[in-house]
Amino acid sequence: MQAIAPLESAPLIRQSLALVCWPRVVGEQAAKASRAEMIRNGVLFVRTRSSTWSQELVLHKHKLLQKLARLLGPGVVTDIVFRAQGVDGEDPSFPEEEPTAEELRQVVLTDEEQELLRARQAALESIPNLRVRQAISHRLEMEARLYHWRLERGWKACKKCQVLHKTPHALCPLCRLEEP
């Protein structure tokens, strides 16, 4: 960075470096699901694979801005806008694994998983509307089955937040963002 400091265009060069260092800032898995597209007036615009990825990255925006400030200097990137518009050239070696409805119905939960599901469903009793309570209960069951299905296929639970991921690390990509 000292090499470009004396240049008149140094601020613009620093901003353009935000596009290049995006994968380093977010980590391998998040980089596969997002692309830094442009920066304008200090605002970095990032395209994501899905709204889920956008939401997850928004949760870590403050930490991402801190990392960018450490790499590029303070005030170079002042905000990040995430857009769920798909990512060009998505890596086919990193497929989004989703079971069919039939595969989910065939999942048999362990006794421990069933106990946890029953506790979560019992917490819904305070919801007065029966249809809403049943819909949420069904969704909780499908989420439990999906979790089990993914564990059977090599996904692992993050040691910090329990979110499933398919990386060689103990922490999921987003928890790794929080590491110093």
C-alpha cells in the first residue's frame, strides 16, 4: 500500500483492490457463493448465489468492513450492499445438495433428534392460531429431517453455531469470519 500512497489515484486503486481481495476477506466457501462486482463512492456491491447467502453475509457486514479496513485502509470501503442475483461461473464441484421430498419423508430421526424436535414443538403451544402452529411444527420437523439427511452425507456441524457445512474446518465459513 505504501507504493501507491504517493499516487494521485491511490484512493481509486485502493477501492479497486476491494474487488480483488474479496475472496480473502470472506473465505473460500463464501467466496464461491459471492462475487464483488463494483465499488462506487466507498460502497462495495456484492452479488450472491441466493438470498440466504445475502442474509448470512449481512449478519457479518461489520466484521467484513473491519477486515477490508485492515487490508485497504480505513474509509476505503464504507458499506457493502449484497444482491441475490446468482453468481456467474458457479463452481460445479460445490453443489447445493437438496433431498427430494420422498428422501426427506424416509429420514428416521434418532431418539435425541426426536426429543429435541418435541421440545421445539411444545414451545409452539403459546401460538393461539392452530393453522399457524401446525405449519410451524411441520416446518420444524422438515428442518430436523434435512439436518439429519445432510449429516448422513458428510456435512458437519460447526463447533460454534451448529450450522451444517461442508468444509475441512471445525468452524463454518461465517464463524471463521469472526476469528481475529
